[in-house]
Amino acid sequence: MKKIVSLVLSLALVLSCLSFAAAESTGSVYYLNFKPEQAQQWEDLAKAYTAETGVQVTVVTAASGTYEQTLASEIVKEDAPTLFQVNGPKGLATWKEYCADLSGTELYKNVKSDDFVLKQGDAVVGIAYVIETYGIIYNKDLMAKYIGLENAKIADVAEINNFETFKAVVEDMQARKDEMGIMGAFTSAGMDSSSDWRFKTHLANMPIYYEYQADGIGDTDAIKGTYLDNYKKIWDLYINNATCEPSMIGAKTGSDALADFVLGDAVFYQNGTWEYGNCINEGMTDEQLGMLPIFIGVEGEENQGLCTGSENYWCVNGKASAEDQAATIAFLEWCTTSDAGRDAIANKMGFLTPFKSFDDGYVANNALIAAADEYIAAGKTSVSWNFPTMPSENWKNGVGVALLAYAQGTGEWSAVVDAFVNGWAAEAAAAK
Amino acid sequence: MEKALKKWWPLFILPTMAAFTIGFLIPFVWGLYLSFCEFTTVNDAVWVGLNNYVLAFTDPSSYFTHSLWYTALFSVVSTVIINILGLTVAILLVRGIRGTNIFRTVFFMPNLIGGIVLGWLWQVLINGVLAKYGVTIVTNEWYGFWSLILVMTWQQLGYMMIIYISGLQSIPEELMEAASIDGANAWQTLRFVKLPMLMPSITICTFLTITNGFKLFDQNLALTNGMPPESRLMALDIYNTFYGRTGWAGAGQAKAVVFCIIVVAIALLQQKLTHSKEVQQ
């Protein structure tokens, strides 16, 4: 009997120790970060904040492509993330029950416009913290080399302001690739999952954007596919003028495309401002990097600029304790107003933010962002990011599968149209 | 002593039972419950009855029914190939040829590499070879199928070989001697002595390979990532359903329950079939 008593007592002791250890914190921050590229910078920033204020900040970064899974399992825990991210309206639909209203905070008042927040009724539930731009990144040295060739199609890169001119240049480069010393005009249009989002999501934004513009809408349950012929034109251009055969793109990865570009094997590379760090780390210089809009042959596209928007919104966990929520908001306000926070976000992470407080001297040092700014300064209309309104991951995958099949010759273009239009309707109906 | 054991046995199995309950029973029952719910996170669920099961089978863009037979075919083919090769290698390596231990180690080693790493390595290798013929592993679902077979065979061969070797070594010398005195040739010895004596090993090995085939996920993800969608095995299809659409976690869970029932049923059937062929020494 004594033994049992002592056993029970010691067990009780152990359990009570555990529960005391868990219950001591008052107001801490747990940030589940989406961007692995900036994991280290966030951890450094968290340490600096803890050193300054004594508030515990934990930063955990989900592995690339596993954010939703990680969030779903982390948020049910006792110590759930107090700060997490959604990618836009569709992501918000999943997590709306968990998003606190931020409309009364200084953080929200610091945002330049409501274009950069997610709202639910009057409640502000998500705030974008990085504005990004994508287009067709090009190698300025190689472009100059092309222009220097005899009978080049253009005399200045500014002449590329519509699809026809761009196509003529690309095809001419491809035909004269030995003369240029390149393997192809475009980097490989890889359809491996590390790269396929460039086409099934970012490139697919172009026909969606023009359809929304034509119809004067911002979201739909039934896409018509008015501009899918244009989508086909640009896809054909990508796959037929690249460093590899169209049949091989199923095996090509994001790193393959980056390698093509930084090694000077290809002139054009569809990607965004976030690739700046990768290009520089691989030995390119600011002077070599330029960005062109993605022209798809739509009437009036001479005034089209680059694609600018955000798919990174901060959300504060409304189910966390009040102290934790307050601590989280305080941390975000510190990040966006203090010198250390602004320096880290603008200079170390290289983010362009929508916050007013960054205007006085905290502009990201990023040649690709500078290129994007030039288009805005020249009065070009930026293409908005409409891909967050795509109905589901399943839809993107369906389009990706059809794009790949078409490229490698195992499927017809009609399958892309079917996946795009009918797939959209089916996925919109299936989403809840 | 024996009396004390009778009295205290619950205490002794407590650690194992606790681990089993926490790590298996509770999640399993919870998962079963969730398959009848609509949910975003596991403790935020609303009861919706059989709705998820209807969705699982009627989802127009799903490859669930396709993945059923594709997985079954994969399981059968991989089971046959792995076991025949595993047994062959085992028989060769109990003959005491030079370097037996090195060979055994080499054959066993792939088993120590994790599925994702293995899948990725082979994806690069296979794509490298296929590139010569202008195709890739995702050109159609059969490239993915045979690549999976290749990778799984390479990985599991050594493991099954070890089981067969131990089975072969436990066959009594007298039996083999008696067989040779009776004038049995190599084939007859194999067919009428070794194989019947090996039935317990065969039961285990076929059980492992069949269930491994059905449950396969990592290699499928790393090799083709379910491209084209016809190359998705059941586990990957469930994963895609779970994360592919807002609000479809429940349907994914329902598929997982169906999947579990199928795997258990097949495993039980296989156990019964091979177990009945086992002989007593």
C-alpha cells in the first residue's frame, strides 16, 4: 500500500511541475512564418525584440509548401501561433474563425490604403506586410548583346511594349542562340512543383485579370475564359523558345530555371521581386537585372505594367488569450515603426511594405523593385493579383496538369480550357 | 513471484499501453469521429453525418476510384517482384559464397534511407535516363508506376531478404540431408522442403509488402508528386483531398477511413490464406 501511495504522490509531483512550467507566461508572441527565405531574419528580429522588451517571441517557419498543414496542426495546440498568415480571400475563408479584428490598432492606421487589407464586413482581419511584383525578369547584358547584333528586331528594350514585338524578339533570339551564346530565350518552364506555380498561378493571373477588367468584377464563381487564346499564345512562346524541349518540362525544377538564368544560358525568366536575393547570391549584379511586363496580346496592352500585389497577410489569432493578442499587436507595431524593425524588414528581408512609416528612408534595396517602380512612374497600369480568387488548390493543379500534358504532347489545349473554365465552376461549387 | 506477476501485470503493461493509447487508439478513434464532421482543425468540428462519405465517392475532380485499382495493381506487382527477388537473393546468400556479409549489408542498406530522399534521388536518376528518349517520369502514369516498382523493390528487397535468410537458416539440417538421401534435386528440395518450411517467413514478408504497397506515400510524392493525377496512389489522393480545397478536410478523412478498412481487410485475408499453409516442424 505504501508503495502505491508513494507512486501516486511522485506522479502528482511530476505533473504539477509540468503544469506550473506551462502556466507562467503572461503575454507572448508565437509567429508562424510563411516565407522560408526570410526565416533567419525573423528569428534575429524576434531576439532583438525580446532583448529590448523582455517579451518572448517565438518564430517558427513552415517548410516550403506545407504552411496550411503546419498551421492546421499548430493552431489546435495549447500554445497556438498568435500570429499567422493567410494568402488572400480564399485562405481567409479557411481561417476566418481565428482572425481577430485589427481595425482599432495603430498597425492598421499605418497602412496606406484598404487595398492592402482583408476585410470581413467592417472588421479588418488581415493586413498585408509585403507588396511584391512579378513579370519577365531579363538579363540586361544579354539584351544589350542582342540589340548589338545585325538585324536585331529592336533598337531599344523600351520598344517591347506588346506581345507581337516581344514574340518577334524571343523567336529571333531563339533562332540565333548560337550567335548569342545562349541555350534558349527563356529559362525552362519547369512543371515540377517547385516551379509550376509560376504558370498555373502567376501566369494564369493574366487572362483572369483581363477578364475581370472587361467584366468589371473582382471575383467570380464562373470564369468565361475570354482570354484563354492569349494564355495559349504566351505559353506556346515560353515552351517553344526555351533552354529545353517542351516534352522535358515535367522534370524541370525551380532551381533549373534559376540556374539557366544566372548562368546566362537564358535571357528571360518569369518570376518576381522575391528572386532578387537568389540572383544576387548567384553572382549577378543590380545592373544586369531588368523586368518586363507579361504581354499576352490584348488590345491596349502598351500601357500595361507589371503584376503587383500581395499574398502575405498577417492575421492575429483571435482565439489566443487577450494578453497574447495584445503582445502580438505590440510586436507588429514595433516591427513596422522602430528603427530596428524597419531596417530588418526593408533592408535585410528586402520587402516593399504598404506601411506609411517606411516612407522616410526605409525603401528596400532591390533592383527588381526599382524596375517595378519605373513602370509605375512611367504611368503604366499595374496588373492586380487576382490569383488569390482562384477557387482552390485543386483548380490550380487541374490547370497545371493540363498545361503539362499540352506541352509534352500528351494532351490537347482544349483540356486546358476545360480545366480552366469548367474546373473553375466545379471547384467554386465544391468549396464551402 | 508468479502470484505477484498475476496481481501486478497491469502495471507492467502500463507504459506500452499508454504509448499505444496516446499514439494510436486516441488518434484513430478521433479520426473516425472526424470523418463524420466538417472541420478546419481537429478540435473544431461540426457533425455532418455521412455527407463526407458521399463527397468522397462523388467528387467529380477526384481520382479516388482510379487510385483504388491503381494502388491495388501496384501492391500486387510489387509484392510478387519483391518477394521473388528477395527469396532468390536470400537463397544465393546462404550458400556461403565469398563476401556474403558484404552482399547482405549492401542489399539491406537502401532500407535505411528515408522515403522522400530515396524518391528524390531516383527521380533525378530516372529522369536522367528517360531524357535520352525525350520523355520524363510524368509523361504518363505508367512511367510513374514502373519507377515506383523499381524504387520500392530496391528499397525493400534487402529487408525481405533478411527475413528469408533467417527462415532458411532455421530449416533443420536433418531435413535437407533426408531430402538429398532421397535423391531430391535442387528444384524438388526448394519446392517440397524449403518453401513449406519457409511459410511463416512468407506470411510475414507478403504481409509487409502488401500493406507497404497500399500505404505508400513518400516515394509517390517524391517521384511524381501525383503527376499526371492518374499516378496518384490512394494515400496521396487522400492527402490532396485533405489540403486541396477549403472545407474538404472531412471528405479526405472519410477517404482515409475507407482506405483503412480496405487495407485491414486485405491484410487479414492474406494472413488467413498464407497462415493456413504453414506447417509444424
